[in-house]
Amino acid sequence: MTPRPLPPRRLLAVAAALALFGAPLGVDAATASADAAPADAATTCPLGSFHCPSRPISYAMCRPNALLGFYDPGLPSDSALRDSADTDVNAESVDSSNQTLYKLAGDVRMQRADQLLRADRVDYNDQTTDYDARGNVRYQDAGQLFSADRLQGNNQAKRGVAYHVSYQLLASRGNGVAQKATLLDAQHSRYEDVTYSTCDVGHRLWEVRAHKLTLNRDTGVGVAKGATMRFANVPFLYLPYLSFPIDDRRKSGFLAPTFGNSSHSGFMASVPYYLNLAPNYDATLEPRLYSSRGVMLGGQFRYLLPGTRGQFDFEYINKDHGDNLAKSGLTTQGRQRYLYKFSDSTALWPGWNFSTSVNRVSDKNYLRDFSNDLYTTAVNSIGSNAYVLGAGNWWSASLGVDSYQNTDPFLTDRSLQYRRWPRATFNLDVPLANWLEFGMDNEAVAFRKNGFIEGKRADLYPYLAADWQGAAWFVRPRLAYRYTAYQLDDYYALYGYGGRLVANQVSPFTERSPSRALPIASLDTGLIFDRSASLFGNSYTQTLEPRLYYLYVPYRNQNNLPLFDTRLLSFDYWQLFSPNQYSGADRQMNANNLTGALTTRLLDENGVERFSASFGQIRYFSPQRVPLPGRPVTDWTGSDYVAQASIQLNDQWRASSSYQWSPNTRKTDLGTLELQRRIRSDGILNFSYRFRRVPGSTNTLLEQYDASTVYPVSERWRLLARWTYSVKDRRTVEALAGLQYESCCVIVSLVGRHYVNQYDLTSTRAPTNNAIMFELQFKGLGAFNGQAEDFLRRGILGYQ
């Protein structure tokens, strides 16, 4: 079984161990140079990317280490050649008067494979293989450089002692000193008064120091005694004893502590302990202290078995000392509170697997009180599921259950989705010819929800689709038949769409086993014209793509069908070509519609789309007679006019916009504008405007401005900001400001945020929260936590 990697939190002394254990690191030494330390160039994230990867750690601002002055880029990089390679010796003079002792003097150079030793004087005993190098001792191999005042040892026994050592890793910026380094044998070494840092020599913003360090490469374990972490030469973390791994093998031990603060739970501190139980399973225990709520125990267990893998996480506090949440009606003070999450994926047999995800909390306010991420707003609900999944070349199937838990203290369980208990699907996609296919989308579900009508539903959706196309045209007819049947539970007549009825109310459900059956026919056609075009001195191919889409669905009265999982979809350009405006199977719209749309594009010489614009509308030839409950039947002659456009003529800026205008209300239903501009190589400026009206109404649903930026003031300083303002609510939804400083070996981030925490339905003003995060990242050791970095990547489009 392949060992699993450590959890994503790093031990403080790992890097110090790697710096001094003396074994080859397998690094291509050609990546280093005598002029500068190795550095990775940052990869620029493409404009429009929703999630950009982290910038690679760069040491471009570092000064070259003086040790690199004797770096020899011509040495071999394969350390495996050492045992079979001869040793070449060069010196200005050699005294061999003693036939067993050779005294070399004057620019002595000894090389074996990737190992190179240079010194002013070297004494070498040919019989015992003892050596003694003195004066300006310099050593290089595939992974490191070091200098020392003196180096003594035995070549055959691979034993040696070096005094007053200075070292530089070639794989990274890692460097430091050791008062004494002892190589006991090829697998064991010991060091005294050692340091490690990635900062410039002579300008140590941070440094790890240890009185004694012992490394055992047989077991892959290092032990540091008296380890101290310093920042600006001030010690801030002391560990009298620290055991840690020095290779890919895992090792039980303490992980880096984490700290946080929340207005709901106060200051938080945790010291996780990692348990390497076996090669294929491990665990982490994480005691936490909350200043406002008490002591919590968290943990994680992971396993990896043949054909299965999974993870179990938990958090538990025996007695919560915090106050109850006002207006929520919840009593949490003095109670036990917990969270647990379990996920598993197991291969059953070829083509089939079992997948589950179980998530539960003790109460609706748990996520709000104990969220570890200061920048995460509590979600309204969490879901759990368990499914058996199967798939083949032309089919897929599933059988399982879905359940949901309310995690919003201001909402009742009426807001939850129906539990799907159980749910089965079976889908086909069978090619009958290269232009014809037969398929089916089938689903059977039992819906459960307390206080609401419950029942079972089967939805069968077979179709036959053809695809005829050429270089400049396509014709795609499709004929489908949809049959949906229900089996409602007893007492169905006591319920309405919104739950149990009160006196004198009449149920819309007139039978226990209602059904709906109808055909669905569509014809999708289009042409593609193109021509050569020139714009701003650049050559492009311009296309003109008219498209017609006809849809016919006969009307069926569906008022006696329940609403288990159906919602009205947001209208956009792609809805012009959709057979249904509703999600789920409880409603199927009627249609006698013709969509007309026109698209034009500009493609550069490499085929990359640089500009596109589309415009379209649905023309209705019959009334729209299948609304959701409480909505009127409409007899519109046409849908909204829909337009959208995007442009990116180069890699420095992009813009996109969409617009919908209703000829029925003669008002704008939707308008968006997005602009993105790159500022040098690591900066970005974003602006967006969003407006949406309630469909078919004159009421505004959303109107917001959103601006954000990462502005590089200099090579070392960047300003960070985001502001989101709701015109409808006349308030700031979110405001963020911060700055970031980066030097050779340190990245410092300071971020302040004001944001709407959670919507309280009992108040006209949603409660807000303020958070401040200070994050200090030591290059080469990782960050103490990544909350600021993760949030900025999510909150500012294009942040790296």
C-alpha cells in the first residue's frame, strides 16, 4: 500500500532536518547558478478564471548566498554513481614520503561522481581511508553546498566530523550554520547548535534554531532538542523535544499550532497531534481552546484499503459556556455540541461503486459559532447522501438516498428540501447510427418532509435524436415522450402546496395516483458563415451564425401534481433552446415556440475566440399555461429579448455583458457588466454590475455593484480591496481592505473585512460582522494557517 502524505500542515523543524541530513536530494544542480538562487517564475492566471492557483514561492528578491561563489555547475547530478566512480585528486603539491599518508596542499580538489571537496590542505591515509581537510573547506554534491573550517572522517566507514559549518541547499533557499556536524555512518548523523532559514545570510527575518539534532535515515525520523522559532531575532515558539519525519514516510508528532478569533466564540488556539497508526490509515487529534466557550476536542481518521478510501471528522464540546443566540429560541449554553462528517468511496465490482457523505451538527447554530474559517459565512443547510453508482459504455444508473439538515437558526425546517428516500436513476444513450441515437432519462423517487405532502414519483423520458451536419450547417430533430406518475401517501387531501391545510381550505390534490404524459418535439437548425476580417491591424475570421429552434409541447393540466423538487430556472440565453423552464419533473411547460437567435464571433489566427455577441428571442404561438402555484397564466407573444457579448482582444483586459428586456412589462429584467484589467504581472482590477428583476414582475430582486483589486505598489508591496454595495438594500454587503508585503523569505498579509453575516428574518437589517486577520508566512516552512490566502483567492477574481 502506498503511504499517504502528511496532512496539509507542516512541522517546524522539517526544513532544518532536510538541510543537514547530508544525503543526496536528487536535485538537478543545473537549476542553480552562481549568480542567483533558484526561483520559480510566477505563472499568470488567465483572465476570467474563477479560481487561480497559488503563486509559486519565489526567491527572486533574495541576494545570492556567498557559498554559491564556489558552485560548480559542471558536476554530474546522479548520486547513484558514487559507489562505482573513481576519485580524481588535484593539488599544487603532494607529499608522499610516508607511503600510506598523502599530504596534499595548495588548492586541493577531490571529486567522486557528484561529490566535490576543496580545501587548502588535505591529509589522506591510503590504508585506513582516513582524511583530514583543513583551511577553506568547501563541499558540493547534487543537493547542497557547505563550507567548514575543518572536515575529518573515514571514507570507507562513511564517517566524518565538520566544524563551524555553513550550508546552502540547491533545491531551495534553505541555508544555515552548525557548530558541529557528525556523520556517524551513511544513515545516522548528529548536529549541534544548528540553524535553518530561507532568508538572506546576514538578514534573518526568521530562523529555526536547535541545540541538538539527530537524524536516522533508516527509520526516516529526526529528533530535535531545544528547538526555537525566531522572528526578527525574537523567540516566539519553543519546543524542548520534537520528533519529525525527514523523508516521505509519516511520523507521529505535534503539528503547527493554529490561532483564530471570532466574535461568536472568542479567541481560539489549537495544537494538533498527528498519529501515524499504519501505512494505510492515520488520525489527527486536535484539542482546541475557545475563550468564550471552553475546551473542544476535534479529530480526523483516514483510511485507505484495497478498493476503498474514506475519512471521518468530528468536533465535540462537552459543555458550551457561550451565550445563547438572541431571537433564535435555541438553548446551547451548558449543552453538549458536536459535528461529524463521514465520507467513503468503495469499488464494489467492475463498473459499480458505493459513495457516501454524511454530515451532521448538534444544532442549527453550530456552524455559526464554531466555524474555523473567519471568512466563511454559515450555510443554511447541509446535506448527506449514500449511493450505489454504476456506468457502462451506453448506460448509467444509481440507487441511494439524500437527506438535509437545517443549519440556519432563523429559519424553520419548512425551508429544507424534501428528503429523497430513496432515489433511483437509469439513463441510456445508445447510438443506432452515426447520425441517430436513442436515449432515456429515468428517475424514481420517494419524497419525505414532515408537515408536507409526501409520496413517490416515477419520471420516464425516452427520446430519439438525429444529428445531420456539414461544415456550414446543422439540423438536429429530436422527439421525446415524458411520462410522470405519482403515488401519494394517505391523507393527501389534507395538504396543499405549502403544507398542511387549515379549516375551510381545499386541497389541490384530487387523486392519490395522478399522472402526466405528453410528447416533446424540437427541431434545432443553424447556419455558419465566415469571412476574413481585419481589426486594429490584426487578422481574424469572423463568423455569422443564425439559428432557429422550434419546440412543441402540448398542454397538460398539472395543478393536481405536488411540487417536490421543481423550481423556476433563471432565464438566460441558453434558456432560449431549453425544452423546459422548470427544474425537476413536477412541471413540464407547454410550448408552441420558435426561437430565433444570431451569433457572431471573431477568431484569431490560432482559432482563439476574441469576441462574441449573441441576440435572440422566443416567439410564443400559444399561451403559457403551466405556471407555478400563485403565478398567473400568461399569454405573451414573445419572451425577453436576450443579448450577451464578451471581448478579449489581448491578455491584458476582458469585458462581458448581458442584457434582457421584456416587451411585456417594457422594463429591463436583467443587466450585467463585467470588466477585468490586468495590472502588470501580479495585479488585477475587477468591476461588475448586476441587476435582476423578479421574473414577470416590476419588483427588483437584486441590484449590486462589486469592485475589487490587487494593486502592486512596488515589487514588495500590494494593496488589496473589495467593495460590494446593494442598491436595493442601500447598504454595503461586504467591504475588504488589506495590504501584503513580500520579501526574500517572508510574506505578510493584513486583511480587514466587514460583511453581512447572516440574514435574520426577524429584523429588517441583517446582522454584520467584522474580522481582522494577520497572516505571516515563512517561505520554506509554509503558513501557520491559510485563511487570508484562501479567502482572497475566492473573493477577488484573478487573485494569486
